[in-house]
Amino acid sequence: MDELKSLHRLMKEETFKGRGFTDKMRKNILHEIHSKQAKSFSGPKKPIFAPIMSMLFFAACLSIFVYFGGTQLGIFGNNASAPLYEASDRPEFLGKEFKFITKVPFEVKNVSTKTSEGPYGNIQTVTLIGPEKQTVTMSFQLLEPGTDLTFSQEPVNVGTSKGSYTETGGPLTVSVLTWIEGESMYELKYMPARSGITLTKDDMIQMAESFR
């Protein structure tokens, strides 16, 4: 474009004098210079619609990636509050005096059991393990008649039974619910592990009320 401007300044009438140019040749040369100069100033405009749509698509994809990534990391809320899986396989070693869970928040892949001694006697423990190593651990214990226990955590009701609820802080919340039915004391603990899915107090109560 700068070269055309310079050439246009040079192409004055005196430039053609004494050079052997005819009048027709001079007019054709000047016409060609003016024509190219006009094109240089009025080039085709670049379309802006396509780049804008590309930017919007990129922003949408980035938002989805950040959201799901944040969910897995616990940055955004990710409480389960979802339909529970059936858990009908009751371990044979568990005493018939205890009820057993019938709904859990994942598909059970493995079950482990153990027996230990606690402050109030024998404790039977059952752990249900999910596909991403998330666990529901249940402890069962018979109390001596007249045993008076006072819960120090947040009071809750599991059906008509009294109990307490507590949870740890952080993105991978560990939830614990304890309650007493008659002379049986139950403790229900959920650990999210790699699943990154935490449970609320209401989720825990829903699981506890599925005991049959």
C-alpha cells in the first residue's frame, strides 16, 4: 500500500513528458495505479461471526470441564442424595437380634466382617465396599439393660429412636451416625474414598432407616 502511494505521487503529468508515452498509454497507466490503490484500501472484511462462536464454544467447554473437575475434587457441592442400591445380603455371623441395612449409596463389590471388644462388650462390624473403594461401616453392639448413654454430638432422630450425628470437615467428608433401638446400639460410618461423593445428614438417616 505504501509503494502504491509513492508511485501515485511520482505519476504526475511531467513524468510522461519526453518519454515517448502516448496520451492513451498515460491514461491507462494512471487508471491502473488508481485502481490498485482503491483495492488496497477496500480489502475484504474478515468475518467476525465464526471467531465469536468459536470463543463461546470454548468457554462453554471450559465451564463444563471446570465444573466436573471441581466436583471430583470437592470444590463444588457433590452430595449424593440419590436413589440407594439394595443390600440384601446379611452376613451370617451377625446376631439375629440386630437389624441390618437394606439400602446403600453404591453398588457393593465386597464385604468384610470382624468382631472386637468395646467399652460395653462385644462389637460386630460389617464393612461394605464400593467400586471406588468408598465404604459403609456398621458397628453392632448389645447394651446391658439399664445402660444410660448420653450422646455428645448433634442430636438426631432415626425413626422413633434417638441418636447423634457428626462429620469431619474438608472436601472428603466422613459422616458418622449413632443411634440406639431398644438394647441395640448401631453406628453407621460412610467414607467417600476415590468416589469424591459425600453424604449429608439426611442421606445418613435415610440409610439408617432402611435397617430391617
